[in-house]
Amino acid sequence: MTSSTPFKNQSVPLQETNSRISLYHQQCQQIRLTRREQELLEWLSLGYSYQEMAEGINISVNTIKNYFLRLREKFNAHNNSHLLSIIFLGGLFPMNSLESFQNHLSNN
């Protein structure tokens, strides 16, 4: 491994980790998600691509991209993986992901 490995020899004290989780939880409780945002986050958590999401709800891929851009801004997330981590640590999951997606498919 090179010295540029991001997590080499880095440890975070448990107290600091708990403090971060508590902060995520407080911040997430103040943010309101629309039903569509919740739905898209559920699908993302299940591994669906933007293309699959767009086809599933009959909107453009660009619209999906815009939803996730706004979600990342709301939660100050660097990328979608970070977004899901924040939401999970903030206590907004579980959102009944599989059940919601199956209901959507059965209604179409």
C-alpha cells in the first residue's frame, strides 16, 4: 500500500463516531423529504440505476439526476453513497424499500 491510501492507519475514536451519528440524526430530523424523494432513495438503496428509475416512473433520466443533485445538496453529501450513509445514520431508513418498489411495479 502506498502512503496515499485514504484509510491507512486512520482510526476514529468511538466517542467521535457516536457524536457524528448523533449530529446526522439531528440534521436528518430537520429535513423533510417529498414522497418522490423517498421513493427514489429507496430505489437507490436497492441498487437501481438512474435509467431503471426513470423507466419505472416514466420520467427522464435528467429529471432523476436533478432529484439526486438536490438531495445531495439537502444533506451536504459528496455522492450518492455518502447520501445513503447520512440517511441511514440519521435514522431515515428503513423506508420499507422492497415493499414500496413491489407495490409500484404491481400498480403499473
